Amino acid sequence: MFSKILVANRGEIALRIIRACKEMGIGAVAVHSTADANAMHVRMADEAICIGPPPSADSYLSQSAVMSACIVTKSDAVHPGYGFLSENPSFAQMLEDHGVNFIGPSAEHVRRMGDKIEAKRVMQSLNIAGVPGSDGPVESSDDAQRIANDIGFPVIIKASGGGGGRGMRIATGRDQVEGAFTEARSEALAAFGNDEVYIEKYLDRPRHIEVQVIGDGKGNGIHLGERDCSLQRRHQKILEEAPGPAIDPTLRARIGIQCAEAVAKMGYAGAGTVEFLYADGAFYFIEMNTRLQVEHPVTEAVYGVDIVREQIRVAAGQGLSIQQDHLNTRGHAIEARINAETVPEFRPSPGQVTTFHAPGGPGVRMDTAVYTGYEIPPWYDSLVGKVIVHSEDRASALAKLSQALDELIIDGIEHNAPLFQKLCANKDIQDGNYHIHWLESWLNETSW
Ligand code: MV4
């Protein structure tokens, strides 16, 4: 097992990883920017090292700064968390080259899944179908026109280097294909330095369902069911739940086993998420994330598995501590992402937290790095914590979430807890009746 893990992240996820290290008897090293000198992850780690000035590009995203911190602290592994360097294949490669373990899949797996066309090709070869469309890159506007005519309108043109919604264009008819193709291509080049695009049938109101998998890198893989992450605004998830309200045990086993077999066959090592659009009873693969995700706690709650612990075990070559036939989902879990932002304008609201109080009680978990007196810096994302509830069924989980949010106190800044209170009281939400565009249309028709 590793003796020291460097946690290349900040905020609640850095604390989550430090906790796992301590439980496993592993030393934890924090890295921080000058803006985070007083951050909780710095206090909770066994040692801490400053890696640069406040802008992420010069600190948490600086490969050389993080690499140097590993060498200086004699860390034998790096956990990247989510965001920052977590899905950067050249960083994974740099660590490999310096004999430091990356807690995640191989640089090669990170790179292949980062290329969305390649990811679709790999998954298709493992019997996981994507949305019908081009088999590979679309080279020209004429090519796009021909494929669009074949699959039928509407279509969506996506950047191969994309994800997160950038470099995407929808065409609802023949006259829109050329413009959509040209715009998607130039946006892709500007955003990702790669102008490769592909085309798919556009699905109107799907759900976003993602399957949690863990591979041991030695030909074994497990799945931990799905999460429904459809409630989002501008590609930022707001609320996630497990199990998915639209997914029954038969469907879960079918898609779950397919995903587990895929990671097993790939020789994938680590945690991953296989993302699907789900419509009319069918799953369509869109992307695979090769990192730990923000919303992993809902899966941990219903499966009773510590995903970070399994990541560390697998990276150290110890294999998984769990087997598929011993795993089952129990009850229902919901996560609310608490952001420092105004509602309903969604403007960032950094500043000093004058009083902080976390909710508690049975089935309530709050992952946060905020404390009374903490100054939320303006440099990073607005996530200040996650309230995760777990209860026997969905209705009681929603009721528990509402009560937990009543208990939450974050004075001094604005935050989005009132948004969740309104969602908890909404009929569609209570019925589990929503899709990826539901939240944005509801926000448009709701007065505050
Ligand atoms: C789609 C789609 C509809 N049809 N693909 C957006 C980000 C990227 N990860 C994939 N995305 C979409 N791909 C087809 N063929 C709709 C979206 C989409 C979306 C997907 C998941 C979660 C939120 C979304 C919001 C808008 C559009």
C-alpha cells in the first residue's frame, strides 16, 4: 500500500480523500494556492505545501508545480479528485514517468476516453451502443448533410474534444446543417485545439443516467448501479439521485453488467462513470468519465461502498475489496449541491461565511470544507458543499432533504438552498418526472 498520497485538489473533495487516507493509515499531503492558505484541507492533511498563486492555471492546474510537490514531499501517489488535473492524460503520463502512482486509470485510458469519437468506438466494440450517427469524424459539411439525411432530423453536431456542452450545435433541418457544422468546428478548435466533430441523432427530452463502475486493471470490473443526473442548468448538475426514478432492477442489472464487463475487458483500473442518455426505455452511450465524480456519495449511500477507498486499493494493486454478487442497492439517496450563488440570477456570491452550521442526524451527510469565519475565495468554482440524504424510499429521502436544508446555516453569503426547498415541494420532482431540460424550463416559468 502507499505510504503517502498527495491530494491534488481543494475544498470538500480534498477533505473526502484525506479522510479515506487516514482511515487506511496512509499519510495525506495537501497542496494549496496562496488564496487557500487557511483552507480546511490544509489543516486536515498531515502536511501541506504551497504550489502557487490564486489562479488555478498557476497552482492546482500546474502539472510542474504538483509534480514538484510530489518530489519534495516524497509522496508515492497522487489523488486528483475531480476537475483540475483529474482527466489530463499528459499529467497521468508525467506521474507515470516519474514513478509516482496516479490514482486513476492509465494515461492511455484517460486519453482514449477524452476523445469522444474514440470513446464511442471503444464502447461500441464492447457492445455498448451510442446514439445513432456518424461512425467517426465528419470531414465536411457535405458529409454532415448526407449523414443527417440518413439518420433524420433533428441532429446534433459535437466536438470530439468536447464534453460539458461546448462545441455542440443542433440542426433541425437541411438548411441548418452547414452553419451548425462550421460553428461546431470553429468552436471546437478554439476551445480544445481539435476541430474534429461527429454527428448524432438529437434526442429531445432524455434523462442523463450514469453508471458507476470500478475496474481492478486485472480483468475484473464491478458496477454500482446508476445515478439520475438530469437536473442541471447550463451543464452544471444541481441535484443527483440513486437509484434513478425511471430505472427498474432488471434494467439496472442489464446496463450495469454491460458496463462492468466493458471495464473488465478494457483492463481499466479505477473508478469511472459511463454516461448515457436514456429515452423511451433505451440507453445510448455518450461519454465516459475517468475520474471520481462530485455526486459519488449518492452511490456510496445506496451501495454501502467507499468508492475512494476502492480507488486507492486498485491503484496500489490490491484489487477490489468487494464482489458484484455481494452488492445490492438499498433505499434512496439524493444529493443537493450547495453553491455560493444568488437565486434566481445564479451570480457567484463569494465572501466571508459569518456562521456555518451543517445539518445532521440519521441518513444525513454533508461534505464541505466551509467553517464559520471562512472566506470563500472568488477564484474557484462556487460549490461550497453537498448535502446527501439516504432513506428507505424516495419520498422520505425528499422529506429528509427538505429538513436537512432547513437546518443548514450559511450566513454572510448567498446560496442556493432556497432553490432546493422549492424543488422538494414540486409535483414533477416528487413524481420523479423530469428530464435534462426540465430545470431550465421550470426556472423560466417560476417567479421568486
Ligand atoms: C446530446 C443531447 C441530445 N442528443 N446528444 C450535452 C453535454 C454532453 N455531455 C452531451 N450533451 C448532450 N448530448 C444527443 N444525441 C443532449 C445533450 C445535453 C445534455 C446532456 C446531458 C445533460 C445535460 C444536457 C443538457 C443539454 C444538452
